Amino acid sequence: MIENIPFFCAGLLVLIGLAVIVTKRDLIKMVMGLALVEAGVNLLLVATGYISGGVAPIFTNAPSTEMVMATVQAMTLTNIVIGIATTALLLSFVMVISRKYGTRDVTEMRRLKE
Amino acid sequence: MNMSNLVRSGANILMPFILVYGFYIVVHGHLTPGGGFQGGAVIATAVVLLMVAYSYENVRASVSKHVLKNSETAGLLLFIGTALLALTAGLAFFGNWLLDLGVIFGTPVAFGVNPGDINTGGIIPVLNIAVGIEVLGAMGLLLLAMLGGLKGDAE
Amino acid sequence: MKNALRTGVLVVCAVAFLVAGLGLSFGTPAYTDMDDYMLAHGQEETGSNNIVTGVVFDYRGFDTLGEATVLFTVVLGAGLVFRRLGKKEDEYEYE
Amino acid sequence: MMDFIIANAPALLIALPMLGAFALPLVGRLGDTPRNAWVLGVALITFVIAALLAWTVLSGGPVLYTFGAASPADAIPADSGGIPIRIVFTVDAMSAFMAVFASFVGLVTCLYSVASERRSSGKDGYYALMLLLLVGILGMVCTGDLFNFFVFLEINSLAGAALVAYRIDKGVSVEAGLKYGFLSTLAGLMVLYAIALLYGQYDSLNMAVIASRMSYTMLDKVALALFVAGLALKAGAVPMHFWTPDAYSMAPGAVTAFLVVASQAGLYGLFRILFSVYGLTLSYVTVGWAVIILGVLSMFVGVSMAIPQKDVKRLMAYHAVSQSGYMLLGVGVGLVVLGDAAAMDAFGRTAMEGGIFHIVNHAMYKGLLFLTAGAIFLQTGTRNLNKMGGLGHSMKWTMLFFIIGALAIAGIPPFNGFASKLMIYESVFAFSPVIAVIAMVVSILTLASFVKVFHAIFMGPEQPKYEGVGEVPKPMLAAMAVLAIMTILMGVFPEQIVTTVIAPAADALIDQGAYVATVLGGI
């Protein structure tokens, strides 16, 4: 059980992110919560690919040929870039909103309620 | 607003090192940790450094949006073009058509630990460079767009 | 009421997201066949010493194209929301 | 040349619109007309390739495309132990069907945008995003790889969010775009978490391999719950529907029509996961009932929220939620009887065919309705039903198209909505009469709602403030006419369409063994 701590950490990060999204009212903080969820998912992805005693899967002057899984690392790289892109787009939206509305408080975004 | 002389001189000195380091990460992507995305991001931090050291207006004046946009488009077209060329070589989309050809990047690699040669990897270094150019342009554009939005300078 | 609902949702999520630690075993995955193949054949098939780069640009190169596309999409999107609107575009007030 | 295109159709289907979008900043410098021609050309070629691909699939069985392999068809390398290593596109009848009508709607909405967005700024970005949204949808429906699915889901979400925010509208559109982008990204991350759970257990990302190794452990159940939650959010089913009215009402008309298809790609993903990845290992009765309950809730909540709306696009958006309930209901009934061959033959297959048929029908008539709403907004500058009236005198064609769309959505013969709803009523009645009655009541409420809207917009005396209002430009009328003709055609010849296209698609979903065997070879 204790050796599974990376998985628990990943789940915990996702949970913290969700809690931030649910409880905070500032749009920027909500986007930060989303980034936390992303970090948790990335951690879970990388952790699933670990093999005990393995080294990074790069053969240039490698210390041994017992290596960890490569696919998840590639997936994590992809997801990191996607995450940066998403965060940038959402933050741009928040910037426009806060300039046009004069507030970032989510409870004051009443214009789309019926 | 301009930062102090010290910061600006430091930025001037660091700038070439950042560029060279980013370029190194891009072209050695198939041998050492790194690759197009990472290297492109490192080069894009040079733009950030400029923005920190000098004012946004100065950077806007010296770093042209058109150059960044062109480099983004060129990188993407090079990327998808390289992948599409595999079709003409009789392989599937994204086939490694430069592999084992013996010409540039085409040296075969055997299994096992080795010191690494730059001219291996087939289309991988080409794609790395393409992605590097694209990420540099895209990150630069994003930063300029968001900073421009911050200053209320819409365009 | 609303707080109770929130807490309930979070508790359900907690169970869902933490269960990964109970089912998987860190360091000793059950199946490793796909990645074993990549480690064994990656150098010959992609010519790249860095297997991660080999996966990113060769085995899963199509994902990377998608990733570059995401970046392109975001640059377009950010450019659009910060654009200066034309004179003929009247901004519609939502009522 | 033809053989080359057919052999590489799945790759070209994605690569061409991508290339078209990447080159748009360059083409856009030449001016408006070359850019519009470029966009329409790319969309048309994509549609032709999708049709070719569908023809190949329907005549010769599912198509495999392995990216980066020496030959596209050999998904499994010689000494890999019988598993695919690279990304594999698995295009079966269901995927091909989705791809064809998605690219068709893409073409039509681009044609409509040529006229409707002619006065807007930033059109290069707009058209590039339209093509990228098309790329996202096509990738989602064609791929056989879970992580690839996630990547295209993100392209779909972000392009959609940027398009929703396109009009800005003093920040209100941007708020809707933020809501859409935020929730879609959250949905995408849930899907990715589930993918990581599956990968950690089975070390594969290929749907067929995972299906063959599936043992339905505790983790698989959690992954299933995350998949359903994420993809139902993306598809806009109740209780995760709150982004739909905002996003659909604030986006430009053409974008809204296309966003309907984008959320249907989420629905496709849900069906693919349920049937092809989990399939019979699933506790299908429980999950099937869950899908049915989602469907009935969507139908009922959607229509009851729609009736009091004053904003015409918001009203239509709630109807979209309500209609997606029919699809969930039909396919849910099929899922409940998945393991029961007799019940499946008696009504399950018909229910699934009805649900899948309703997907394409909904894309056609709802697209048509959103396009007419966009046309009305373009000419009058308002979406408020109370401020409209008497437009029937000046916008006769738009009125005609609106009538066709409204009758189709209410399930009146001879339009296509009737054909698929009839299949759903019949089969669901055999399964549970109560649910069938609910479905019919929802249909009647839909009709009532649209009669009201029709009256508010088109009837009454000509109003002086709309004196200068005339008919919309020809490209917009052409786009609406194409969708209207499809709506009528599919309503007049439902039998032919169901036997040639829909039945193979339903079979492709039901028969999990065939899907696995397509990729892994005969088992």
C-alpha cells in the first residue's frame, strides 16, 4: 500500500484542483484549479509507467538497459503542451471578461442567466 | 517601464546563450532528453526575458508579429509536409521515409547503449526542428497577444 | 443544502480518484508488452537513441501533430478574442 | 491516383483540413475571395474523401490505417506478440457514417459563413478554426486509439470555445466561450484520467486490445464512470447540460449548427466506449438503464426549460438537449438487451438504429433551424421573440426553411424527424410503454413550443422597424436549402437509408467481437 503513494498523490492533486474549482469564486483561481487537475492527471500517467529499478529510456550512454515505459512519458509530454495551451486560452478569455465586465468574480457573471 | 541597466546588460549577455541552448535541445532531441517542444519553449523564454528587461513597447517594436506568425506557419507546414512526403515514398502517413537511407539523418542504429550520432533518426530531427520553429512562433505570439491585451492594445 | 451537495460530490470524487492507488501496483505493472517492444525495437525502427522522442515523433507522431494543432488553435483563439473589432461590427447587447 | 486516395483516405481525411487550416494565414493575405474559395474547396474535398471512405467501408468492410507503418493495413508488427504498437485508425460503418455527415455539415456551414460573416473582422482565424473543429470531429470519430481520441477531443473543445467567443459581444460571448472551454477541458481531463487507469492495467491504448483484455475490475468501473461523466458533459446531456444554452446562443449561427455535430462526436465517443471497449463484460443492464435515465431526463428537462425561453437561439439550444435525449434513449435500450439475443432481434436493434438515425437527422434539422435563427438575427439584430413579428412578409424563404425544420424536430411526417422517432417509439414501446409515452409527450411539447416561436417570429402585421429587412444573401439561402432538401429526402426514403447506412452502423456497435477481430485478426 505504501509503495503506491504516487497514485494517491495524483488522486489527491486532482481532488485539490476540483475543490479549488468548486469553492473559489475568482475566475483566475478556477483556471489555476484546472491546472492542478491537469498536474494530477500527468502525475498519474507518469506513475503508471514506472518499472522498479528502471532508468530513463534513452540509450545515449545509458547506465543500464533496464528502462521504464516510454509511451506514458510521451503522452505526458503531449498533455503538458495541451495543458499549457488550454490554460493560455482560458486565461485570455478571463482577461477579456475582466476588462469588459470590470470583475472576475464568478457570482457576478449574471449576464447569461435567464 | 525599463528595468535598470544591470538587468538589461544581463539580458543582453544571456540572450545568445539561451538561443544556442534552445537550438541544442532541438537538434539533439533524438539523442538526449529534450526535443522540439522543449527547445522551442526555451527559445520562447528569450522573448520573455526581453519583455522583462525592456518595456513591452520596445519589444513590440523589435520583435515583429509577422516574423513570429510566419515561423509558426512555416513550422506547421514543414511538419505536416514531412509527414505527407511519406505517402509519396509508399509508406503510410508519418512513415519514417528518411530512415536507413544513408544520406543526412539516415544512418542505421543498432540496438544497445551507444554514444549517439547526430545523423541518425530519419525524419525525427526534421520534425523536431519543425516543431521547434512552430513552438517558438506560437509561444511568442501568445505572449505578445496576452501582454497586448493586458495593456489594452487590442489588435 | 448547497454546501452539503458540494461536500457529497467531493466525497464521491475522492473515492473515485483515490481508488487508483488500490488497484494498480507502482513499479510492477501487470502488462508491459507494448513498451517492451518499443524499447527492444525502437532504436532500429526509429533511429533514435531517445526512445521517448522516438515514441513522440515516430510511433505516436500523429498525436504530436494533434498537439501542434492544439497550440495553433490556441494562438488563433487568443488572437481572435484580443482583436480590434471592425467599425461595422456592432456589439450585440445580450438582454 | 484514385487508388492512392482510397488507400490513404483515413490519413488524408485528417491531413487535408489540417493543411488547409495551417495554410490559411498565408492564403488569407491574398484577399477575401481566394480565401473563401480555399476554405470551400478544402471542405468539399474533405467531404468527397469522407464519402469515398464510407463507400469503401460499406462495400468492403472496416478499414485499418496504421500511422507510420510500412503498409497502412498491417497494424500488428511481426514480433510484437499480436498487439498493435502504433496509432491505428479503425474506420467501421459507424465511424464512416459519422465522418460523412460531419464533413457535410462542415461544408454547409462554411458556405453559410461566406455570407453571414462577410462584415466581421478576423475571418482568417474564424475559417481556420472552423476547419480545425472539423479536424477534431473527424479525428474523434475515426480513431481507434484512446489517447489519440483525447487529443482530438481537445482540438474539438478548444476550437469550439474560440469560435463561441468569436463575436465578443461586450464580453458575453467570451464568457460563454470560457464556460464551454472550461467544462470541455474538465471533461477531457476526466477522460484522460480514465485512459490512464486503463493504460496502467493493460499497457495498451488501442481500443481493441483493451477490449480483448478487459476484466471489469474495480478500476475499470471507475474508468467507465469517468468516461460516461466526461463524454456526457461533452455531449450536453442532463444533468451536465448547463453550458449548452450559453454556448449555442452566443456563437454565430453557422458555428452553432456545427457545434451540434461537435457535441454529437462526444456522444459517438460514449457509444464507442460503452459498446466496443467495454461491451459484454459491462454490467450492461445497470449501465443501460443509467443511459436510458440520462436520456429521459435530457428529453424532459430540455423541453420544459425550452418552453419559457424568450431568446430564440437559447430556446433551440434547450431543444437540442431534449433531442439528444432521444439518441441516448434509443441506444440505451439497445445496451440493456445487449446480452439477450431474442430481445435484441425483437426490438433492441431497431431502437439502436432509431437512436443512430436520430443523430444524423438531428444534425440536419437542428442545423437548419440554427441557420434560420442566424439569418433572422443577421437581418433584424435581435434574438428576442417579443421584439420580432411579421417577418413572414419579408423573409419568405427563411420562413419556409424554418417550417421544414420545425416540423421535422416535432416529428411530423414526411420529414426525417418522424422517421427516426417512429423507430424509437415502436421499439421503446415494446421495451417499456411508460418511457415511450414520455417520449411522445416530449414530442408534442416540442411541436407546441415551435408553433409559438413560428407565430412570434413570422406571423402578425409587418412591423415598421423591420421595413428595410429583406431576404438574406444567396449563399446562406443555398446552405439552408441543402439542409432542407436533406431533411425531406431522409424523411421520404427512410427505408433505403436505414438499410444501407444505419443498419451497418448499428451492427458495428453491437458486434464487439468483430471490432476486436478487425484490429487483432480472427480470434
